[in-house]
Amino acid sequence: MSKKILVITGSPRKKGNSFAMTDAFIKAAEAKGHTVTRFDAAFKKVGGCRACETCFSTGKACTFDDDFNAIAPAILEADVIVFTMPVYWYSIPAQIKGVIDRIYSLVVGGKDISGKECALICCCEEADESVMDGVRIPMERMCALNKWDMVGEVLVPGVLNVGDIGKTDGCARAAALAEAV
Ligand SMILES: Cc1cc2nc3c(=O)[nH]c(=O)nc-3n(C[C@H](O)[C@H](O)[C@H](O)COP(=O)(O)O)c2cc1C
């Protein structure tokens, strides 16, 4: 079945490791007939949540109108949301955290966002996979709270520089993730 997949990226490195895996996933997903929308958060203007709780009062998801409002309808429509990012200081990069935080507006706005599939693609420099816990655990908990099904995680440690991902099976695993959605 063809699905609407939204891919939200968090790296500012266009030729970087998580983008390479993102590209591999998208290519495989499109080859399977899925429709993919991509939102490169690091190249958009998305601030943090102001916790004003006035979501949807202007008709748009967020009262503070920036690029989050452009992607909010795609989040609502998506069957599958794939988050891709590197680890920054054992955590989620600021570039994508604003998007994640402002998914709150859809909840406060009373939108039914349950029943989606979700997946995570992540990488980091250090060799220990638990370095990605600071990304993986909050993403899994957000999924659970939103009643999303975490259908796959590609977690690749040991990649620092642009191109390092080519020395791993990360892109092959990201492409294989398209089988899980
Ligand atoms: C600001 C910053 C913080 C980082 N923090 C960590 C870290 O805590 N642990 C780690 O293993 N790698 C860390 N890294 C390395 C990146 O996770 C790594 O280079 C990754 O491959 C970058 O992915 P990208 O090419 O998709 O941007 C950090 C890199 C930057 C720029």
C-alpha cells in the first residue's frame, strides 16, 4: 500500500552522514511507490515552542508563524514520519528539536495524530551505540505518547566526518527501513 511519508531531517550538513542515510531511505521508499515529503529543519526557520497554548487560534497550528506552520499540515496528513539526525551533545540537535517540540501544538489543538508509524535514523561519532540514547529514548517516548508505532530504528555509531557513513552499512540499513513502513 502506498503511504504518505514525511521525512524530517536535523543535520545542517547536506553531504553529511545522516543526509546520506536519509537519501538512501527516500530512494528506497519512492521505489516502493510511497509518496515522500522532506523537511530539512536546519535550512528552515523553526523556533522553539513558546508554551502560549493558543495553538490553532489563528487557524494555523502555531500562533507564532514560521516554517513550522508550513510543515504542520504534512505532519497531520502523514501515515509515516521518519526523523533523521546526528547526535549533538548526547541529545537531539536544536535544528530539529523545535519541530519536535511544536508537534505539541497539534496535541493542544485537539488534532487526532494517533495511529501513525514512526522511524528514526541517527548517527554519532563515538563507537558506543548508547551515545544515541539521548535521541532514541525521547523519540520512543514521544511516539508512545502520541500512539505512534515505532517501526524501525537505524542507529549508526562511529561516524564523524562527511563520508564516514560509507564505511558502514548505515545506508543499506536506511534503505532496508523502507521495507518496514
Ligand atoms: C555540535 C556537535 C555536537 C556533537 N556531539 C556529539 C556527541 O555528543 N556524541 C557523539 O558521538 N558525536 C557528537 N557529534 C558528532 C556527530 O554526531 C557526527 O559527526 C555525525 O556523524 C554528524 O552527522 P551528520 O554528518 O549527519 O551531520 C557532535 C557534532 C557536533 C557538530
